[in-house]
Amino acid sequence: MTNPERVTSDETPGRAWLEIVRRPTEEAFATAFATDVVFDTSVASQPIVGPAGIWHFFEASRSMYDTIRFSHETSAGLRTCLEWEGKFQGRDIAGTTILAFDANGAIKGIQLFHRPYEQVIAYSAELGRRLKGKIDPSIFPGAVT
């Protein structure tokens, strides 16, 4: 991984990513990203483009998990793959986060995949509810718009 927030193999998986998504302000969060970053996720029917929308997504989602932990991290070239598992609404949920970096080390792409399917739909609906007024809730299947 060529980003400045490099995680080596002896560190806790997901440490650098968690530090980014826990940043307290949109401005601090945005410093880790390219201005045209694209975020694709299995819980939304359209990508979210730009740091502002992505910050709102993670502000809402980080409090939704009962528990979450990263179990594995693999980096090669300009990509990092994080595997994670946890609980949402008392049920198992797991997935993968793939980060793509530009030549300057800024995150230019995020792919976030959740499983199992029932949890994808439940998570999506709850996100749509929480993000109403910040991100178009119609991109979250199951959300009441």
C-alpha cells in the first residue's frame, strides 16, 4: 500500500481505516480522500461520490453495529482489502472493504460489501432512515422515502 497511513502486517487489521472513519469532522475526514472519490456499496443502489457524502454515510453507520472488528488485512500495490465481522440488530453481519489509492496516497475508491443478504436489506433500510436529508434515501433499498 502506498498511502501515507500505511498499515504493516504486525499491526491490528483495519487500524488506519478506523482512524480515518472516526475522524470527528468532515474536514479532517476529507483529507484522506481524492476530491472525486467514488464509494460503491452493496447497501446502496448508486455510488456516493465525494468525501462529504461518504463522511455522512460513515457518521451514520458507525453507530449502527452492535459489534464490529476487522479480522484480516491484505495490501498489494495501490489496494487494501479488509475483511470484517460483527453484529447488527443482534444478528451476524460480515463483509469486505476494498480501498483503492491514487499515486499520492489519497483514497480514490471504496468498495464495501455486506453479507448475508437479509442483513444487506435491513442495514440499507436503517441507513436510509438515518441519512434522510443528508443523502437521497431512495438509493437505499428498503428505506421509506
